[in-house]
Amino acid sequence: MKRKPIPVSLHAGQIEFVKVGTDAWRWRDVYRWLLGLSWRQFAAFVASLYVGLNLLFAALYSFQQDSIAGTTGGYWFYDCFFFSVQTLATVGYGHMYPQTLYGHIVTTIEIMSGIFLFAVMTGLIFVRFSRPIARVVFSNSIVIAPLNGKPTLMVRIGNENHHSMVEAEFRIMFSRDEPLLEGGDFRYFYVLKLHFDRLTVFPAALTLRHTIDETSPLFGATPESLESSRILFIVSVVGIDPVIAASVQTQKDYSWRDVRFGERFVEMYTEHGGGRLTVDYGRLHDTEQVEFAVRGNGYDESSDDT
């Protein structure tokens, strides 16, 4: 009888995809699943596996009452469990030891299982410690405000590592629903042209900017149009960690709810002279209001002189 595929849930930012009708599980997926766990989840998994394996072998030892010599004479299953702990770790205190053929067979299987288990867990822990992390923080919102007289979309990002990221590449992609002539909507994807999309050195914090002019797919957009088209922005950063000499990548997505019109990011740099700058990461998400209005098909900066 053919096994029914199990739905697979996949989170991509704020969107959850449920995959059905696909091959849901393969043994090699266990490795990726273990690497994807948080440290707390990974520790809980290892502890559960360790205790469960010892309980299994304790049950096997308990099937034959005289399989282990040197027991304390108390509760038999306790002796079997702690003998399994000693055997799995190849400690061998010498107080308890197998004394029957059955006990030696189970002990041999457990020692082989322990060698395999510790080798695999050591490799997983090493990979989890050694893999580089981008440690790039993104602003909580996207802002749209005038810059040099033109409406500009801006996102602020900061490098939280204690060393610079090198050969950093930046990209802002957005998608929205657009009507078709045949009826219905179709999801379109666009890559926004940035003022700069690559830096040789990315030491601290910067703002990614996209000018909204007649050539921009965002030209004429309003808060209402962003909501009706279910717009979604994806900001990604790819670079090289010079300490580990490995590529790192991270991203963050924003919905139409995260776009703020008529606001801009506050200054987070303070110059002290002599080439020394203070970067206040506590202000990375802070914004301030600007005189900004949406009129017609474009954007106009309002004035108090009228």
C-alpha cells in the first residue's frame, strides 16, 4: 500500500508554505533538520536521545536477570539503566560487568552504538559551532521620504559582528499582485535598482536607497495600493566573513504594513574627529516625521510657506 505523503510546512519570513503531494521525508534530511534546530532544541534532542537509548538497553539487560554481575541488589531496572550509562560512555568502573553470553552481546551492541552516536554528535556540534553567522540586523520598517528632492525608499541595515564583512552585496526585491487582461491577478516580482548594491567593506551600518521615479515599478504607489496588491519586500545581504573566510547570507521580508510614508531614519553616526565615529545601534530602527505628501501619480514635498 502506497504511503500517503505528509504535508510539509515551510516558513519564508512572514509567509508559511504548506507543501502537499511531495516526497516529505528522506533520511539525509535528518542532518539538515538537526542543523536547523536552535541550541535549546538541539540540546533537548540530544538529551532525549541519550536517555531514550539508555532506557532501551536497560530494558534489554533486564530481560535476563543474571546478565549483569555486581549489582547493588536494589531495584533491578535501576542497576540496568546505570550500567547502560557506563557502557554507552565506555567508562567501565569495574563494579558491574556482563557475566552471561546474552549480557556480552547486548554490551557489544551498545558500545558500537555509543561509538557511532558520539561520533555523529561530535560532528554536529562542530558544524554548529564552526558555521559563520551573518549577524546583520535590519530596521523594523521601510520608509519612503524625499531625498535630494526625489521620493526614495530606504531600508537601514547594521553589521553586528566585531569585524567588517567584505565583498558585501545588497538586494531589494518586491512582489505584488497585478491584474491580467484575461481576468484575475498574477504575482509579479521586481528587483529594485539601488543607489549602490555592493561594498568592498561593510563595517557598521548603512541605508539602502531606491529612488522612486518614472522608471521605478513603485512609481505612484500609495499606502492603499500597497495594501490592495499585497506587496512584499525582501531585503537580502550576501558577503564574506573574513575571519572564517566563508560566505554568509541573511534576509528579512516586509509587508505593506511595515512601509511608512513620510518618515526617515534618524542619524545614528556621531563624528569625534580624527577619523573616529560612534555608531549608536540603539537608534537603528528610529524614524522621524518629514513634510511629505502623496499627490497625483507621484510624490510631492509639502511646504509650510503656503
